[in-house]
Amino acid sequence: MILGIGTDLANIERIAGTIERFGDRFLNRCYTDVERARSERIANRVESYAKRWAAKEACSKALGTGLRMGIAWRDMEVRNLRTGQPTMRVTGWAADRLETMVPPGFEPFIHVTLTDDHPWASAFVVIEARPMERPVSVDIPGA
């Protein structure tokens, strides 16, 4: 079941200018250590930061709150599965909000897609609620 959808478009040159102007102050405020490590080890580091910025904006929209309602930038972290597929990990107020959206018996999964074509970076986020797996019952003889 889909709980929320969000999308965002970020200007790569604007993110580059912000990084140039504020440096680590901006990066530490908006990105987690995981996001910074991934972005810093690739050639197109600014594009990577811009895509993650767009993903955070899109996630806040999918949560139905936007960034003005208490979600911090670092409460949303773009992570990559072993396959390279991006996903989102939420903590803090974002995790609290997500918990209120998920019906009993379901667990959330946040789908993320990222792309860039200079000067634009784009992200699309879908929050899904998946039924929890039923525990396997085991008959114990004599119990």
C-alpha cells in the first residue's frame, strides 16, 4: 500500500555555490556521515549532494509534512543497498512521523530514485507499507 509520494528538482549549480560559500558548515548541517562519505569518494560529488538534497525534499513531501514542520535534514539519509539502489533511512522526527502513517501489521519501505542532467538533479520518493511476515509456527511435540 502506498502511504506517500514526493518529488523534487534541485539545481546543481545552486548546491555547488552553497558548498563553496559555506563548506563543511552546510555539509554537516544537511548530510549524514554516510552521505558525505559516499559523495566525497566519487568524481561528480556536487551532483551526488544535489541528488541527495532533492531526495530529502521529496521524502519530506512523501511524509506529508515538508521540511518546515519539524523534520531535520539529517533525519533523512539516502543510503544505497548492496546493488547500488538508493533507499532512505529516517530517524528522529521523520521516523516518528513515518510510524504514525504505517497501519498495524505493516512495515514501511522507502523507495528512492535519483537522476541528474546538469544543471538539474531530481528525486522521486514513494513510501510503501508492506504486510509484516507472519511468524512461522512450530509444533513442539509434547507441548
